[in-house]
Amino acid sequence: MIAVSLTLSIPPPWNHHRLRPTPPLIKCESGGVPLPKQGHRFLSSLASTADVDDPITTNRLIKKFVASSPKSIALNALSHLLSPRNCHPHLSDLAFPLYTRITETSWYLWNPKLVAELIPLLYIQGKHDESEALISQAVSKLKSRERDLVQFYCNLIESCSKHESKQGFNEAYCYLSELVRNSSSVYVKRQGYKSMVSSLCEMGQPDEAENVVEDMRKNGVKPSLFEFSSLAAKNESFGNSFLSKDLQFCLEFMSCDHVFVLDEVMEWTDLELKLDLHGMHLGSAYVIMLLWIEEMKRRFKVEECVIPAQITIVCGSGKHSSVRGESPVKILIKEMMIRMKSPMKIDWKNIGCFIAKGQVVKNWLSQLM
């Protein structure tokens, strides 16, 4: 008997995506917008002409690129140049010519967010007439739709702060604050205040951001966790001391609204009290944790208070953090628990949580000063 060995080659399952391969993306080392190869080649060509200051060749390259590129590729290249973390910063001056050429295509639809991202670069380049023209165009298109108009101003002020365009920021701030002041819409006021606070903090003006939070209160708009998070993010000093003086102002500001803020992140039933810090900025988590401790001490002193069977603090396990398995919030809360000699321990069933019996936590809090 002769043994015959057969080797069968089984083809992989049919995949219709093979017909249209997705262009590989080239990731910008600075963390900017990733580029497909076509966009990368285009910007490389622009870089070589920029070095020799050849505007005629540059304009020809832009015209050819827009004419020969799909919509997604052209807009991707523009988004890359508009990004504050653009890894071709010397090409930022070409964002406006590229945008202008794109607006001439048949497929382009006017996009207020894209315009808001372009304007700060024009301010930086000293092209004030062009920036004012784009703002006037946007206001003309959106003035009958107040919600869309406030969103444009919010995008504009946030973009100016990210690009550190002081003049652009100041002018955008004036536009936005005037709209917020004159509007009767709670939505418009809240969105406007939200962007004003975060952008002021981004520009290194936390004192002015505090004033905006005060204005919110005076105008009947309750500050949310977002506003306090923005303030806390600029005062993140936990590593230096347990309760740093830099964070005192956050606690003072939140004292009037701390119950309202905690209600956004806390659930309380007879069986469980759950504080959810998952996904928060470190500064926010720290401040919320301090407020929560003070609020628990206050509530547990009331005789009628029903002590929950279990108390859980949710931090996340780090699945979405930059280093998988290491949640920055979890590391922070763990350090706080150790320093404060808390009975709360990591839950072996869910490593993203700290747990303890309610009565045990009450006894611990009663011993804290």
C-alpha cells in the first residue's frame, strides 16, 4: 500500500473589503491628525517647495491635489494643517489657500466647525481681514439659528485657545459673551458658559474662569461638573500635598453647589452607595473625592440616615488609558485611600472598583478631622 499525503490549501473566507483596500494611515508623532499616504505625499511636496519659497509651484500643487483627490483625502489634509498638533507646523500658512481651493469644488458643503478651526491660524498670520470675513459669513448664515450660532462661537473660542491665539481668543470671547448675555435660551447660555470657562482655563486665566462661574450662578444657570472639572484641571497638585492650597478655591467655589455636582456622579440606595469617577480628569476626580468625603461625613451624622450595605467607588481598570491596565484615576484614589488609612479596598471581582461595608466606612469617616 502506498501512502499518499495530500495538502489542501483552503482559501480564506471571502471579504468584500479586499476589493477596496483602505489607504494606510501615517500617524503624526506629535499626536496630530493621521494622514493617508496620498496626503502625506502632498504635504511632503508642499514642504519641499516651501523651503525654496516658490508660491507658483505651491499653488499648482494645491490645485492638482484637490482636483485629483477624493473628498475624504482632501479634507483630511486640511484637518491636519488645522490641528494644533500638526507635525508640519511650517505649512500652517497653507491651510487657507487649501481651504479656499476646496470650497470651489462641487462636493464641498459649508462647515462652520471647519471655519472655526481655520480662523485662529489667520489671526496668528496677521490676516485679520480674512478672519473677519469668515466670521461675518458664518454669522450671516447662522444668525437665524441661535443654537447653531452659539456652537460656532464655542468652536471658535476653543480653537483659538488651543492655538494660543490671544487676539483671536479675545475677539471670539467678546462675540460669545454678548450672545450669552442677550439670549433668553438656557441651552445657549449653558453652552456658552461651558466653553468660556474651559477656554479661559486653557489660556491660563483661571481667575476669569471663576468669575464666569459666578456669573452663571447670578444668571440662574447652575454650574455643572464640567465647569468645576475645567477649574480643577488647572490646579492639579495632589502629588505635592494631600490637600494643596491650589485646590482650595475649587472646593470653595463648589461648596454652594457640591450636592448638585455629587448628584451627577453618585447613586444611593439601601443596598449600595456608588460614586462613579470613571473617565474623569485627575483633577476632577480628586476634587469630587474630597467633596464626597465631606458630604458623607455630614450625612452620616444625621440619625435618620440609612447606611447603605456597601459603598463602591468606580475608577475603571484602565482599559482605555494610554497604558493598558493602568487607570490614572484608580492610582490616584488608591494613593488617597492609603494616605487616609481608608478601609476601602480593591474589589477582587472588579479591579476597577474600591469597596467596603457601609458601616465600616461610616466609622472611618467619623474619625477623620
